[in-house]
Amino acid sequence: MAFIKSLLSITANPALSVLIWLILFLAALYFARKPFHATIKAFARVINNAMRFTASSILLAEKRLVQRNREVLVADGLENAERLVEREFDRINAAVVRDLEGYPGLHHQMSEVITKMEEDFTKTADVPPSLPNWTNIIEAIANIEHSGDSMVSNMLAEINRTLTEQHKAAIETYRNSSATRHSLLNKMKPFWRTLQKTLSEVGKSISDLNKRAKRIDRYMDNYEQIRAKTDKAVRMLSSSSMTQFFISGLVLLIAFGGAIINFNLIALPMSEMVGGGSYIGPYKTSDVAGLVIILVELSMGLFLMESLRITRLFPIIGSMDDKMRRRMIYITLTLLTVLAGVESALAFMRDRIAADMEALRQTLAGAEAMAHAASNIPTIGQMVMGFVLPFALTFVAIPLESFISSARTVLGIVGAGVLRAIAFILRLVGNAGLYLGKFIISVYDLLIFPTLWLEGVITSGQKGVKKTPKEAKNKKIMKKFKKSFTNKGKQTEEKEQLE
């Protein structure tokens, strides 16, 4: 307060003192206008350039990350496409071996059936009965005129009887031959059905091969698009990777729940085996031992899946020879079975320990111990769960491989998005700093507007003074240079703002 009074006491009138100090303050601000403008512009430009260069570096890193994601997607897509094509070729090979390997024997069998059918069909030909050779003689005798001689009459009667018997015999023979033909035709039906069935199976096999060939063509088209690194193939692979990531993550969560249930089955009996009072750090030794057993089971299941070549997390296991790989299958399966049996025994112990603890609590509380039900169903259920869960957790290797494979792509996409957002924020901060400097300059000029107004009045008054031709020429040149420099500065500033 004393300092303010001393400032206001330079004249007898405080209002006049305030006016003098205000004029001096405006004059000081006016004379500091150009340095202040230059300082603010330089500071705003430094902020803008720093943010812009940082954003450019981050966008370059984002571009490299996107390229790396693209390469990873293409590599995984090529591997999956090769695996699909290989699987289809194996299926075609198995189909050819199964269906067409015995084609020579099938062809021989079909030829025998067709030959037998042709022979039987030839035998079924309908041959009309031939007329006797002496028919003409009988007609000639029948045309002889007789005078009622009994011998001639008897002879003609005998001829009539003979013709009637011959006619009946011919009809009977024709009927027998027709029955034989029909019998042969009926015997041909099974051969026709066998032949038809065989041809249907061959046609079905060829149709399946045709479908598999079309499927292979489709897989090969996808393979060619992936090798060409087209945008469509990359989008398809990216969408598939995101789907696999979320599905495999959900399956892993379910498996994690199963592991927790498995841990609770063996945690209590493990405290009786290793002691419930010992600790490893802040954790009980029994809990650590139970967790180790579950992790060993998961490892055995993972090695089993690798040995069966279902997963490919460890290429060295898949590259083993078949003999060593079969040994590893037997070893891991045996260890997994032993651990499952141990868990089943621990689950049995858990039920007994829980019953004893409940009886002890009731005894300590002074209550009479209640008789437990004699049913063994809960115990059997816990033992079955303890034996089955390790084998169920074996299949966690499949979603784990899918999750790890797709996580690289998903994390790359998320990282690229984060870098892009950071670059946008940095550019926004740079532009905000640039316009903030302009705003501060405008506010500064607004504060000293009386001095700027006075400068404008004085400058407009000097414009009416007559200048020499040389001064006018120099002023014209300076004005043109200033205009070109100003336009160039504006273009540079607009270009930087666009960037």
C-alpha cells in the first residue's frame, strides 16, 4: 500500500498521477511491441514445429508398425493357407488310395459280371419253333382224293393225331424255353444291382474328388491373393485374426475357470501332505504345490498336443522323427495319466478331510456330532472331476496357440491406433499453440490500442508530404519486396498448418 501511495504521489492530483503512469505504461508497451510480437511468434512457431516434427516421427513409426502388421498377417495367412491346401491334398490322397487303388480288381470284377450278363442275355433270345420238314408232304397227302377207303381214312386220322401231338409238344417246348429265359433274367437282377451299386460308389468317389478339387482351387485362389498382398486379402485376414483373438480369449477364460476348480480340489489335501504351516514368501506351500501340479499338467498337455502335431508352438518338437515323437507321446500321456490319478486321490482325501474337519468343529462347539449320510456319490464325483479335468485342460493348447498368433496382430492394430491418436493430439497442440500466440498478440495490441491509434494518425498525416522521385521509387521497391515477402510467409505458414 505504501508503494502504491508513493506512485500516486508524483503529483498533487492522484487522478493525474494515474493518468501519467498509464501513459508511461502504454508508451513502454508500445516501444516493446515489436520485440514482444517477435518473441510470441517465435515461441508459438517453436511449439508448432516441435509438435509437428514429433507427430511426423510418430506417424512414421505408425506406418512402420502398420507395415509390420501387414507382413505378420500375410505370413500367418500363407501358413494357414498352406496348411489347408496340404490337408486337402492328404484327404484326396487318402480318398484315391481308399477308392481307386483297387480299381484294376474292380474293373476285372465288372468285366466278369458284364461277360456273364452278356452270356445269360444271349441265352434269353426268343427263338420261334421251326416247322417240320414234312409239312409239304402232309399237305400233298391231304389233297389226295379218296373213295372212302378205311385205310386211307385211318392214315389221315393218324396223321392228324401226330400233327396235334407235335403241336402240343412244340408249345410245351416254347413255354419251357420262355420259363428258362425268365429265370435267367431274374438271376441277372442281382448282377445288375451289384454293377449299379459299384458304379454309384465310383461316381460318388469321383464326385467327392471333384468337390475337393474345387475346394483346393478356392484355397489356391486365396493363397495367390495372400501372396500378392492385396488389400482384400489383408482385410479378410485382419477380420479373421480379430475373431480368433476374441473366441480364443473366451475359451481361455473358460479354461481358467476349470483350472481354478481343479486347484480348489487339491489345495486342501496338499496342506496335509506338505504341511499347512509352511510358507514360500507370502504364500502357503500347499497352494504353491497345488499350482505347480496344475502347471505341470498344462505343460504335459501342451507337449502332448505338440507331439501329435495339432499345435505348432514349439517347432523343434514337430521336427522330430516319428519314432522319437511317438516316444514323447507315450511319455507325456503316461505322466498326464499319473498326475490325473494323483489328483483323483487328492480329491478323495479332500472329501475325507472336509468331513473330519466338520466333525472336529462340531465337537469343539460342544454339539453332538451329526451322522453323515452313507452316500459315496459326492466322493465319486470329486474323484471323477479330479481325473477328468487334467485331460480337459490338455486342449487349452489349441486356443492358446490361436490367442498368441492373433494377439500379435491385434496388439499391432491397437498400437497403430494409439500412435495415430497421439500424432493427432500433438498436431492439435501445435496448431493450438500457433493460434494461441496470435491470440496473445491480438490481446496485446488491444491493450495498447490508443498508442496504435495515435501512430495511425501520425502516419496518415505524413502521407500528405511530398516525396522526391527517388524516395518514391525506393518506397515502391520496398513495398513490392515487403508484399512478396509477406505472401511467401503466408504460403509457408498455410503449408505448415496443413501438414
